[in-house]
Amino acid sequence: MASVVELLPKDYGYVVLVAVLYSFLNFFMAAQVGKARKRYKVSYPTMYALESENKEAKVFNCVQRGHQNSLEMMPLFFVFLLLGGLRHPCISAGLGLLYTVSRYFYFKGYSTGDPQNVFQSGNTGSWL
């Protein structure tokens, strides 16, 4: 009887590597949210800061929302990545890597406090 690993395409490891990289990216974003919580004094369990209570609420909320959006998309991304990799592992891994790198720049732009920075290439806005 063949093991499950033997049934996977030989390049499927690249697909798994991309899934792990995306997970590390989400850990990185979570750490940035933690830093923003300290910096802008937004304590748990508050999910989003209120502008009436915190003059830096918009910047914190953008950091929080950038991470939250990536978490919301993660299950669908993993399903497409892992299932697509069963038939086309290199293409799936390549597109998954492109998506992961794009997510990093999306988060970086969004975290500036101006969501429009997501769409500007070369933006070096403030970073935590």
C-alpha cells in the first residue's frame, strides 16, 4: 500500500514551502499589530480603535485591517494552493509565491495609515 506522500507529485514540496512562507508572513503581520497596539495604546480585547478616543486610530486600524484581510483570505488561498499543487505543483507554487510577496507589499502600503498607498508602487511610507 502506497503512503500519501508517495502519491504527491515530486515537486509538491514547493507548494508546502509557499504555504509555510505565507504562514510566516501572517506571524510577521501579527507582530506588527502587536507593536502598533503598544505604540498607539490600543489594549485587548479592542479590535479597532475609535477616532474619538485615539488620535492615531486610523493608523492603528489600517495595520489591524491589513492583517485581518490577509487572515480572511488565507483559507481560500490555502485551498487553491494545495489543491492546484496536486496537478500543477510548480505553477501553483510560483503563483502562490507571487501572491505571498504581493500580500507583504499590500500590508506595507496599507499600514501607513492611508489605504490608497496599497495601490502606489515604490511607496516607502512609515513602517513600524
